[in-house]
Amino acid sequence: MAHYQGETQFKHDAPSCTGLLLVNLGTPEAPTAQAVRRYLGEFLWDARVVEIPRLLWWLILHGVILRLRPGKVAKAYQSVWMEDGSPLMVFSRRQTKSLQQRLAELAPEKVEVALAMRYGTPSIEHALNELRQRGMRRLLVLPMYPQYSATTTATVFDEVTRVLRGWRWIPEFRFIQNYHDDPGYIEALANSVREHWEQAGRPDRLMMSFHGLPKRCLLSGDPYYCECSKTARLLAERLQLQDDEWKLTFQSRFGREEWLQPYTSAMLTQWGQERIPRVDVICPGFSADCLETLEEIAEQNRELFLEAGGQDLRYIPALNDRDDHVTALADLAMRHMSGWTERPENDLESTRSRARLQGAKT
């Protein structure tokens, strides 16, 4: 006989709510080699993240990568670590709190917001159980990746459905696939650039750097490249930029195979050699600042640009918990919850009575 976790959790007379699950990639719990090794071991073992035959990849991962990289990555985390934790965790918690407050103003019915990380803690399973304890009857999942990829968004779907398969009673379920061209998201990006320019002046070039993927992902049908391109084009149009004033690039290359191009590091080196004085970099694919933005772009790639002959590189922060970003996310969630938040309040006494007639213990 099958056993389902939490099979007694459903209560016929409990008030219901909609659960909104925010999910980002994840982060080590501490800027130490041990914590990084634990995090990378979970992250890099996902078959959607690294599409290499499992036995071969296990040997590479445990024989080479998890022996050599954790120490180096831990040092990088130490350079950006904040008082309350890693930047990704700090900003994600702020987003969750702000979004909870905004939805309390917008939604006619109660919406509970919970934060999860795809890898590391708090886990998706932990967050879903938390929402269930709060009375969740409907679930909307919002992966904090504006552009869809099987290596990110789809892994969230995999884990959410894995957890729900163990529940006797599952909530009504909706999943936001992407929001790469959402008007509120594009406007928030444009506002962040305008505000930066008002304070520091306009650069000679604006680089829009997205996280990279192996080129074979594109050739296999992953829409990520196309969605990044559309985001960049819409942002450039909103800022009224000419074609020679901005560039779409891809960062965070790993391994020897070809990845999506042009590469951020190579383009910055070329611009430095061309003596382009000032470059601003924004990373529209990152909903919150993290190692890849604060260390890779603002530190590593800035140094590359200056060494190649450039004069100044300024990183424009991610949207994080900006008011316009939170508003865009709240509006996005409300659209996807259409019909759910318009239901009349449950008549708990009638529900309790009907359940008792059927023999339920309420």
C-alpha cells in the first residue's frame, strides 16, 4: 500500500489561501570550501544542468571539480558576502517580504508567499510544506528566472512535482514559465538604468550580460537565447539606444565546449583594446544580485576591461527589491492567479457540517 507524506494534513474546516512559491537558484550556507562543495555537489549533479552521461560525469565531478573548485569559489564568495548571508539570499528574502506586503494590498483573498532555493536551503520541499501548514489550497510557482531554460526553470518544475507526488492531497497548480518580455519587468530595468545614468552620467556603451549556456542547448531547442535577445532588444528600445550603443553578451562560461556568444569577457577585452573609455554593464537575467554579478562582473570583468585599456566599468545592480520590480512581480502573479483570488470566502461552518455527515473527524 502506498504511503503519502503528510496524508493527514488536509483539514476540511480550515480556511484556505493561495500559495506563491518564489524559487531562485541557490547559494552555499557559508563562504567556506566545505559549504561550497556541498552546494556544488547538488547543483552540478542535476542532469538538466550538465547533460553528460551520468557515470562519466560522476567521475569528473567527484574526481576533479569538487576537489579543485570549492576553495576557489569560496574565496570569491568571501569577497561579496554580506552581514546577513550571501547576496542572493539577502535580496531574495527582501523580495519575499516586499512581495507578501504588496499582494496583501492587491489580492482580495489571502496569498501566502514562501521562498525556496532550487539547490541548498531553504529547499523547495521545505517551502511547500510551510505553505501547506499555512493553509495553501492553490499553488502558483514563480521561478525567478525571467528567461526560460531547461537548465533553470525546468529544474524547478521537476523538483516541485517530485515533492507533490508524495502528497495525498495536491493543490491546484499553476507555473509561470517566463516573463522575459513582461512590460513591468522591462520598465523596471529601464528605470534602474536611467537612475544610474542620472547619478553617474551616460557611458560610451551599455553591455547587457546574461548567464551563458552551451551552444548545444540552443541547437536542441532551448528558447533561452531567443528570450534573452528579446529582453535586450526591448530594453534598448525603451532606453532609445542606437544599435552601436549597446551589446548583448553571455557570461559564466565553464568547460571547453562552445557556449552562447559573444562572450562577455571577450567583448570587454575587445572594447578595452579599442580604447572605449566607459562601459556600463547590466545583467537582466538575474533577478537578484549574486556571485555572478557582484564578483564575476563587478570585479573580475571590470579588471579585464581596465587591463585591456578601458578607463571605467560600472555595474548597474540587479533589480533586487526595488519597488518597481516588486510591483512588476506582484502584477505578474495576480495575472496568473486570475480566478483564484476572486473566489468568495469559504463557508467554513457549512463545510464542517458536510464533512461530519460523511464521517470526517473535524
